[in-house]
Amino acid sequence: MKTYLSIYFGSTVLAIVITPIVIRVASRLNIIDTPDMRKVHSKPVPRIGGVAIFVSMMVLVILTLLLQNAVGESLRLIQHKVVVMLLTAGYIFFVGLMDDVRGLRARTKLCAQILATIIVCSAGIRIESITVTDRLTLDFGWFSWVFTLLWIVGITNAVNLSDGLDGLAAGISAVACGVIAILAVYNSDVVMAVLMLALLGSLTGFLVFNFHPAKVFMGDSGSLFLGFTIACSSVLCATKIETVVGLALPFLALGIPIFDTLFSILRRFLERRSLFAPDRSHFHHKLLALGLRQRHVVITAYVITLLAAGLGMLMLITRNAQTVMVFACILLLLVLIFRVVGSLRLRETITGLERKYTIYQQKRQEMENFERIELHFRQANIFDEWWQAVCFASDKLDFAGGLLPLTRRDGTERTLVWEKDDGHFSADEVVRMVVPVRDRRADSSLNIEVQVHTNGSLESAGRRIALFTRLMDEHGIAGLSKNKAESSFVASKHTSAE
């Protein structure tokens, strides 16, 4: 126990010593985070604090290797899996540092995380089975690769996204490290206990400078390293404990960032925005919107995290169905907290899903109609057939009407008109647009004026207009046979006005 305490306090002191040096270096090299509309801080802050976290942890781990006691001996017999985990975590740290210094695309960082996770899985760090009760064991088989990939990449990004307020990500990650350290000691896993206590100490020392008002941010070098290391450590603990507790406890400790990430993905999906698009709708943003100050928001998140992790410890003394019930109740509590804060709105979510499905159905129907329309245009060889195809397109794309002014070879003018049979729409239900169509004559074009019914959505009208303009681009008059004269084609739905 003395060695464990020495590792924790040694890492804490080292982080307190190193962090000011990192702050000065970052300021001198101008590696700072400047304020903008999406961010909460109001002045530039150095953003490579992750260096202090990484160095403090690694130095203590190396020093522990030199100890001539049982802990040092266990660490010198370090397993291949842990070596791979530390090497890949170092790789993720340097990817994050490169992003802090030069900037990387979100997809590039995601690919780096996936690559590191595949390497970790190849080393045998996988969630292959979970014992839920004495009678129920989930054996994932080959799906263990997918499950582990989702777990590690998901938690890595969850911690990264939670780094939005001074001390928020560091404090929540510290609780998670403490939980995994307790699990490791409980399971007599000396190596994992050393790693988590060293990381916990480095976070404690870093928080001296990162708590509001922050003198330094951890940056992606810190948040990605933390998320990846905690995720891999939880997998290693889970494989040794072989019960649902091994994953459930770290999940609860990281409940705020995990649920915040899940709800953010759902929100962006429903709003049809990129999953990588930033916004101001995260859990901490909602608390700020309620009138809480930044320091109070972070403390609130700490209390919720400690409450979830503390209640989760009950799973260590329960068995079978009782363990599952405890886990489910704490999950429900976290969801209710998100609901009260405003991050989860059930009615809006259901409405959004319905709207998303409606838009999907509309797009699918529009593309089916487009493919049918294209067949008509491909069969058109003369102007009359082409105009028939235009009228057919207008009908299938739900246009209210359209007209095409023409000038005959003798100079007289004529207008072809198409109107929908039941076409009586108010002005605010129709979008009018003039579409130029290349004529057979050189440097000449005709203008079709179309009236598009909105069907309650300008977006829908825009999609149908886009399909129509594509048809005019690909099947214009210029491609028709030139030896055919224009006809005075008039049908039931089309009239000709002189």
C-alpha cells in the first residue's frame, strides 16, 4: 500500500512541477487556444497540458520499474498486452499533440484511433465474453473485435468531447482512473493498479493549473491519451474480472461524457449535420444556459460522476440479477439527469425521427420518379417527344405548372403551357424558377419557367428543382434530331398559347 501511495503522490508532485514548464514553452511557441463563438473561455490559453500528464505518468511508471519490492518485481514481469497498450497510447498522444500544434482533420484523428485499436485487439486486448449472471455469459466470438473497437474509440472520443470547460475532462477522467485502480487492487492486478494510480496522480497535479480559471488546457494530446488509456485499461480489467462489473463501473464513472457523446451523435443525425460538426448543445453548455457559472458546472459534473461511481461500487458486493439491477438503475438516473438538464428531449427526438423517416421516403420516391422520367427523355428524338417528357417530368415531380416561350423560324412567337389538373395553389405554396435550356441553334437557349409546389417544405421543392435542372442539363433540346420540324403538339394537360 505504501508503494501505491508513493506512486500516486509522486506523480502528483511531478505534474505540479512539469505543468508550469509546459505552460511557458507553449506560450513561447504560441501553441495557444484562442477564443471563438463555440468556446467558453475569453482569453488565449496554452493548450498542450497533455504533455505534463503523459510525462508525469510515464516517469513514475519507469521509476516504479526500478523498485526492489513486490510491486517493482510485478512491473518488471510486465505482460506483452500492457506494453502494447502503453505504446499505442503513446502513439495516440503524439497524434493529439500534432493536432494541438499544427491541426489535423477529425477524420485523420479517427483513423489513427481505429489503427491503434486494431493493434491493441491484435495483441489480445479484447472483450471476448462478459459474465452477466451465473447462468448467462455473453460470448462475443469474432464480434469481440467490433465491440472492443466501438468501446475504445467511443470512450476516447467521449473524453475528448467532454474537454469543454476548465477541469471538466481531467476531473471526470480522474474519477474513472480511481475506479479502475480500485478494481485492479480488488482483483490483485498490480500492474494495472500502478498505471492507473500514476495517471490519477498526474491528473491531480494537472488540475491545480487546469481548474477554473485555467492556466492551461490539456488539448487533444491530453484528452485523446486519457480516453484511449482509460478505455484500454478497462478492457484489460474486464478480461481479468470476467464479469459485467469490469466494464460497468468504468462506464458509470464516464457516464457524463459517454451519454453526452451518444446524445450529440443522435442530435446531429436528426439535424442532418456532420457527426464531426461542433456545437454548443453539450451537457456542460446546457448547465451554463441554466445560469450556472463555469466553476459550478464543473463541480456539478464531479458530484454526478462521484455519485454514479459510488453507487456503482455496490456491484462489487451484489451478485447476478442484483448487479444488473443496480447498473440499470444508475443508468436510468443518469438519463433522467440529462433529461432534466435539457440534453435529452424525448418528444423532440421522436418528432425528429419521424421527420427523418419522412424525408428518407420522399427522397426515395423522388429518385424512383427521376429514373422513370429519364427513360422518357432518352426515347425523345423530336421536339414534341421532348416536350411530352418535360410535361411527364413536371407531373411526376409535382410541379404546379410551367411554360416555355418559343420563337418560330418565321419570327412569330408561341408559348407552350403545362398546368396540373388540380393546380390551384396560393402564392406562398409555389416556388417559381426560370431554367435555361440549351437550344439547337448556336449560342442560343430557351427559358422554361416552372412553378414548383412546396408540399409544405422548401427543401423538398429544392430537391425536385435540382432533379429537373439535372434533366435539362443531360437531356436538353440541343441533343434532338435537327431534321425534324417543330410540331404544334397540344394534349389534355398541355395547351399552346399564341
